[in-house]
Amino acid sequence: MRITVKLFALMREKAGTDTIPLDVPTGAAVTQALETLVDQYPTLAPYMANTRFSLHMDFVDPETTLGEGDELVLIPPVSGGA
């Protein structure tokens, strides 16, 4: 099945894009999608441990099951401000 992965901040810069169409097995969990993503974009691997995930505008756990056409958003840690 096909999902879309959205990237922000440093992850977007490392991948060179903000949107990645990704083919994953039917019934795949977020963790499986991340494995496929890192296979295609190894430069993202160091950031996965501190990344949050969003699906349908809600934060989700890595074991959440994905569906056809889902948009998985990867949210890296944010810092800065004064």
C-alpha cells in the first residue's frame, strides 16, 4: 500500500524533500514504515530515536497500524527560543 511521509526541519534538509511517497506492506505499523524510509534515506537514521509521529492530526505510537493513503508526519525535536 502507499502512504505519504511528511518531513520537517533538519529531516527535510537531510532528505532533500518534505514529502516522500512510500510503499509499505498492507497492515504495516509506523515502525515498518520507518525501516523502509531509512532504507531509502539512510541519512535520516540518526534522528529516528527522538522523533514523534502524527497520523490524522494526532500523535501516535510507533506500533500504530497504517492504512492506504495515510499521511505519516515525522516531527523532530524542536529547540531554540529565548
